[in-house]
Amino acid sequence: MGSLVGSKRNVKIFVLYLMQNINYPLDYITLNDIVMQNDYVMYLDFAECFHEMLDGGLIEEFCKNDDGDPMYMVTEKGRIIATELHSEVLSSLLDKSLECALRYLDFKKRGVTAKCRIEKRDDGMFDLICALTERDRTILETKVVVDTLNRAQRMEDNFRDHPEVVYKGVLSLLSGNINFIFN
């Protein structure tokens, strides 16, 4: 297991904890995206553990979404395991992951999409242009001049991985409510 949370047992506890606290049906792709938010769990570990949890009765197909894809929920057996064994994984790691998952779901539910691109400037620097669109309306658009391509690429990756955090940060800074960033 290459996941930072450790063993398959810990991966399962991690996933069950998130699903239990989100507490509504999720399709496999959304669940995968949530689990991958902080890079604590590797994709292959998640995929293997997901099927083991399904076969073991820890999660179950609850319904189908509009596209006909199965939606999954934690079973009572899975809830007991998540509650009793969550101390196997650091509480701070679980809390941070749940917070990221809830922000991700909020953006997804609202239909927010993140777009980011890098353009080379005539002076050898780079423009990093980022935008968030909610349905057909731009809710954030910003351009930052960056000195190196490597730094611009790292910033682009961060924006794509955590657009909700960038959005929250920009709103906090512009409104003068710096403490909002830490809530």
C-alpha cells in the first residue's frame, strides 16, 4: 500500500469515515475525487478497497443517478466500523479531508468549473490566468504575473486541485475578513 494513511484497513476506515459524515449517496467517480483531494490515498489502493468494502457489506448501492450510475452509501456495519475504528487514522487528517470533501461537493453541486491557463509574456515572464464559472456566470477571474514556468505550473496545479480554497481565500482577503480563511 502506497497510501499515506497506511494499510488497507486504514484506507477503508478513511473512506467509510468520509462517506458516513457526508451522509448522502455518492457515485464512484465523485467518491474517488473526494478521496483523492489531499493525496492521502493512492488511486489503486482506493479502487481495491472500494470493491472489498462493497463485497464485505460495508457500503452498498443505494440508488442510481440520472445517468444510471450506481450511488453508494455506508451500511450500518460500515458505520460501526467507521465510528469505532476511526482513531486508527489521525483525527486531524480525517477532519482536514472531510472539510476538503465538503467544499468539493459544494462546488460540484453548484456546477462550478475551474479553468486555468499559462501564457508566456514578451518579457520572459508568464501570465497565470484562472477563472471559476458557475453555470454560465464567471464568479472569479484573476491574472497573476509569475517569474518562472515551473512556479506558474505549480500554481496552476494548486488552483485546479483546490479551486474552492483559492476562491475562499480571495473572498476573505478582499473583504478584509482574514480569519474567514482559517474557518
